[in-house]
Amino acid sequence: MPYLPQFRAHSRPERAKFAESTPVVLRFNDGGRVSGRLQVVSVTGGLLVLPRPLTQGAVAKLMFLTQAGSVLAVAEMLCPICWELQPFRFLSLFGDDQSKLQKAIQLRLEQVRREQKQLQREHGELENFRAW
């Protein structure tokens, strides 16, 4: 059963930019279909890279794959930022898609944290060899 994403009003949902390009398919009630890429995502919405902007307020089924599995949602297109970047908000997520999305975001954020720690360690090692 679909449900609206829930989040606390006092905190902004975590956002993730996946390391790999994430293809997205949008399907409209009239049978139309548009392909694009997911730029940034959170449990409330995200940012798409599209070949051309879609009408603000357009509603479509949005489908994409994550490390945690496929996600199917109903999304509303928001006002385009530029010709190819368009934000959206989730109207509903199906089945366990919200938990898959949350898991995929957490996996990516953990990966980013590990990469940052590794860079800090490497930087620290370089500082040890710096001539003073």
C-alpha cells in the first residue's frame, strides 16, 4: 500500500549523491515515458537530470535501482532549476521502497564517511613527511 514519506519537521532529511550514475524512468498516466538520471535523492524527493524540463506539477511513476534494490514511487515534478535539472518530491512510495531508499542513502553516506576518513589519514601521513 502506498504511503507518504514521513520526516521530522525540525530536521532536514539526509541527501545522497550516488557514486555511480543512476538511471531513472518516469512513466505518465497518458503512457508517456521519459528517461533521465538521478542527481541527488532523499526520502522526500530529489533532483533529476533530464533531456528537457517537464511541466511543473506533472505527476509520474518514478523507477530507479539502488544498492538496496529497486525503488518505485509516485513523484511530482517541481519548478525546473535549469534546462536539464528538475527537482521532484515523492507523493508516495510503494511497499518497502521507502526502507530500500533509506538503506541506499545510509550505505552511500557511510561510504562517503569512510572515504573522507581515508583521505584524512593519507593527509596526516603526508604531513609527517613534510620538511619543516
